[in-house]
Amino acid sequence: MKIGIIGLGLIGGSLGFDLRDHGHIVYGVSRKESTCQRAIERGVVDDASVNINLLSTVDIIFLCTPIGLISKTLKQLISNLKPEVIITDVGSVKTAIVKECEPLWSNFVGGHPMAGTAEQGIEAAQKNLFKNAPYVITPTEKTPKNSIKILEALAQSLGSNVYTCSPEIHDQAVAWISHLPVMISASLIAACVEEKEQTVLKIAQQLASSGFKDTSRVGGGNPELGLMMAQYNKTALLHTLQGYRQQLDEAIEYINTEQWDALKQLLMMTQKERSPFLNE
Ligand code: NAP
């Protein structure tokens, strides 16, 4: 197939690597000329340009720009395309994007490859990023069935585990397991640095080890991504934050009133309930 990728950063660049390795011809479009040059040098794409017309002959296009630019990019793109071209995106939220993009292009299929690193840009692109990672496809009843099948097959060829659900269910689920953890982890770091006693703070920083590293990792990531999650998945994220606050209040109450049995029951329950989330 001839495949177009717009936005040659971590996700777009990594897709380019793997799709080329599977024998597809990949054309890339990005905002900066230097990124296009680097993408060609690194072997991410067969050719790249800042001009969207490079994609006039492709069969499928992956929109891999930051979330806020996905529907804007689609608007600029569609005037020269044949209607059979499939357009998909990789945005980390789906309801808002599908709502904006579907009316613009009837052959639009929402998607979310759930893989990443803490890095950004073309230099962060890597091979096999999507291997064994979930790839969620979020069709609506209007999405052409054949286009879903084609995207599914491409995602499977990357080694991803493909899941299909509505954009709304996707957003509610990722609010629990991805967006809420970012806010919790960010709040943990913010609360620690609020410690007024400088000696305590300094020693805490020196003593912090694997436990703190694990729990603070996603709160120490790309601020733009965290902000986008909150802006574009506000309702679902607020719902999970309220559920979390309720649990936190409960734990505070157990400790404050020395309800050690209740606290133990809670911790035994969480010990048991963790593994289904890890697919172990
Ligand atoms: P990224 O590394 O910053 O890549 C985005 C790239 O888009 C930039 O490198 C930039 O390239 C290009 N770009 C910016 N504005 C553009 C425009 N107007 N036209 C064309 N290209 C433009 O970000 P990313 O992590 O790959 O994220 C991209 C998308 O993937 C987002 O929608 C995000 O929600 C989704 N996603 C991210 C992750 C993750 O963990 N990072 C995981 C799954 C999905 P230039 O150098 O040319 O400016």
C-alpha cells in the first residue's frame, strides 16, 4: 500500500519505520523542513515534504500531529483526495476527534496505538514501538466496515493487540488507566515539593528509589500531553478524579480513626484487584 503520515514525531515516525519494514511505501508530511529531511535520513519514510500534496496518491493517511491539530489538518487535507482514501488518526482521546473528523470525511476511522516513551519528535521515533501494545480502533455505526478491516490488519501487522470499542467507551476507559494516573502522579510530585521543611525535602529526594520512580513516572512526563488529556477528555477525567478523591477520603478516615481492620481489608482487596489490569 501507499501510506501517508502527517506529523513526523514519536508516533508518526515510529509508524513509518514499521510500515516500511512491512513493504509499504510511506510518504511523510511534517511542519518543519528539517524534520522532513531527518525523517528521510533516518529511513522513517520513502519521501517527505512540508507540502500536503505529497499525499495525493496514497491509500491511507495516519494523522499523527498533536491532538489539537488533528481536525484542522484533516480540513486542509481533504480537498485533493479521492473519497476511497482512508483517513485515521492516532490521538490519545477519541470522542472529540471522531465527532469533529467524521462529518468532514466519511471514510474516517478513529484509532489509538497505546504505546509511547517520554521523548518527543523525530529523533524519538523507534522500530517496534507498537509490538505487543494495544491498538484501539473506535468506529461508529457510520464507519465503513472495509476501512475498519484494513486498519485492523495494518495494526496487527505492527504486532499490536487490536481492540475495538466506541469513542466514548475508549475515553472513559483511558481516563481510568492513563489520564487519571497522570494527574495522581503529578499531584504526588506537587505535594512532595510543598514540604516546607527543607531538610526533610532534601533527604526525601536523596532517599527516593524505585517506588517513587514508579509512582512519579507519568506525572513527570510531557506537560503538553497531560494538558491535552484534561482539555479533550474533561468529563471522563473529572469522573475518575472524583472516584479517586472518594477513595482517598476513605483511606484518610480509616487512618485518622485507627480503623486498621478496614484499612487492611482495603489493601487486601487492592492487592487482589491489581493483576487484571496488568493482564497477568
Ligand atoms: P510528537 O513527538 O511531538 O510528534 C508530533 C509531530 O507533529 C511533531 O514532531 C511535529 O513535527 C509535527 N507537527 C506539529 N504540528 C504540525 C502541523 N501543523 N503539521 C504537520 N506536522 C506537525 O508527539 P507524539 O507523541 O508523536 O504525539 C502525536 C500524536 O500521537 C498525538 O495526537 C498524541 O495524542 C498521540 N499519541 C501519543 C502517545 C505518546 O505516548 N506520546 C501515545 C499514543 C498516541 P515538526 O518537527 O515538523 O514540527
